[in-house]
Amino acid sequence: MSFYASISGYITYRSNEHLEAVLDYLKDRDWINDSEQWLVYGDSTHTRGQPAVNHHSNSLFIPFGHYRNLARVTTELFAGATEGCVVTASTDGCFDAWRETPLDSASGVSPGAGGAVSSVECIDLLDYARLRGLGTRTPGEPGYIEWQQSVVGAFHDEYNPDPPAALTQSGS
């Protein structure tokens, strides 16, 4: 069963070894191709077009988009992280969002290792909508799906991180 979520963010790693371990993980699971571009639904003929990696700064960039199953494993991406933020929202069987940042201890974790590497702030998007004056809807009510999409859009507009310019420029 797949889980779809909108995701954006970036992570900077302590070393190239950490970055390469994450890239191997992402390539093995068909999220990134050998040219280090994000794949759309694991299809090697459709990429997001933006570079995913800046080797000069040991950084991974996740351009805004809908990803299949990536939200399930974002914590795995934080081993060796020194800074970053990954923002996720989903309406796939839920109406929730997350903001994930590295723990101070994450940079000391071995490449490819798991453990306590990130802090996850969970956000109930229904509460988010109420607090922002976006109203509420119930499933089955006319306009419910469009309302959900507008709430997710507002959440991403507010929480999507602005990565440092060096991350979004080619640095291979």
C-alpha cells in the first residue's frame, strides 16, 4: 500500500560519506536516479528537473512535490545531518502535517545508521485551518477536497523552508 504526501526541504550533512549513504538509500528505492534527480513515482523517464544534490556543501534538496512513500522514511535521511528541515503534509488517509529537523546529536551518527536523529513536530491540519481562519469542512461535504488542498497549500506556503542559495545552485 502506498502513502502519498507533499514534501519539501533540505538537509546538509557533516560529510560527503553521510550524503553518499543517503543517496545510495534513495537510489535503491527509486526516489533518485543516477543523475541525482528526484524521480516522479519511481519512473526513470520523469524527473522533477531540479538537482537533488550539492556535493560542494554536502546537501540534499527536496523540491516541493508529491512523493509516494517518502514521508514514511524521512527520518532515515537525517543520519549525519548538521542542519535542515523537511516539511510534509498529507490527505492520504489522514489530514496531518510534519516539520522535521535534525537533533544536535544527528551529526555524530554513522553514515547509514538509524537511531534518534531528528525531531518531528506533528501538526493537525484541521486545527491549523481553524487557527488560520480557513474554516472547516467535513468529508463528503461539497468542496471538501478543494478545501483540504487549500489548507495543505497554506501550510506549505507558511512552513516550507527556504534553503540557503548554495543548495539550489549546481555544485556537483
